[in-house]
Amino acid sequence: MFSLHPKNDDMKCHQPMHHVSKKHAAGNDHYTMTETAVGQLIIRIPEKNLKTATKAIKSVTKLAMPKTLEATSNKDFSLFWLSPDELLLITPEKTEADTEAKLRDAMEGHFAIVDVTGGQTLLELSGERAETILKKSTVYDVHESNFPVGKVVTTKFALSQVIVTRTGADSFQLIVRRSFSDYIWQWIVDAGSRS
């Protein structure tokens, strides 16, 4: 069954696709997609401050710095490598401000932390047809041999752009700009119905 729904009523104003409910869902038994409420922080770090920033990030999140095009995760946080000086930190819902404050206290030198929670949303796509849907939607080679678990890329998706990571053999996370979230939803509904 294809479903996209908030996990509780409090999230309805927080998530960009709150108008989508189970009764509006379409699809089949071969894939699912859910929108997950999380906090999102962009962290920019000049190379000369990387060592101290790595220590600060680890003290707050307990995460190691990800390697190029990779993500590191634990039960509370995920840290995505976006570029040599840019990271995306995913936090539990409504903890982004507290996490940002802790990071600012722990970090030294030049850095930037920007809360982008309101500008992006996280979609989780899974199931036996998830990879096929992505293959229809992006020019990036998402076959498991090229896109293993933990790899992160920013790529064109339909006529938009997403940050995508593989979280399992048949599961992916997509970070979508809020203004394109409904478009991406409709695209996946269509791509999934034609799998």
C-alpha cells in the first residue's frame, strides 16, 4: 500500500504535504513512501577548522564525520556529506534549535549553522520497486553496485533536485525542497503506478 501521512496531528502544520492522507493515497503493494518530521541543519566548515568541528560535532551527536558522498547515522542523528565544506545534520523532530545551540557552544573558529527545517522535508521510499522508481526519476545510477547503503548524492530528480541516500537494500531517504514536495509526491505516485 502506498501511504504518506503525518504521524500525529501536531505535525500537520509542520509538514508541507499535510493535505495528503491515506484516503488520497494511490499506488500498489510494492512500495511505500512516508514523510518524516525531522529537524534539518546545514553546517558549513572551512577546511582549516575541520578538525575542531569534527570533535564538536561528535561531542554533540556522537557521530563520526562522514566520508565523501557518505552518511553516518545513529538512533538520533544522521549526518550527510554534501560538499567538502558542507554537511546536513538530521535531528529528531523539534530538537533542531537545541542541537544548533549545543553545536555553537562546542564549535570554535569560523563556521555557519543554518536551520533549514522549514525549507525542506524528508521522504522515505521503500519496497521492491523503490529502486525502479528512482531509476525512472533521476539520471544518477542508483543500482546498488554504484549506490550502496550509506552513500549520499545531490542529483536531478524529475525536473527538481533532491538529496538522496540509500538506507537499505530497498529503502531510500529523499530530502526535498518544501516548494517541490507536492510535485515530487505526484511524480512518485505516477512513476510507481507505471512500474
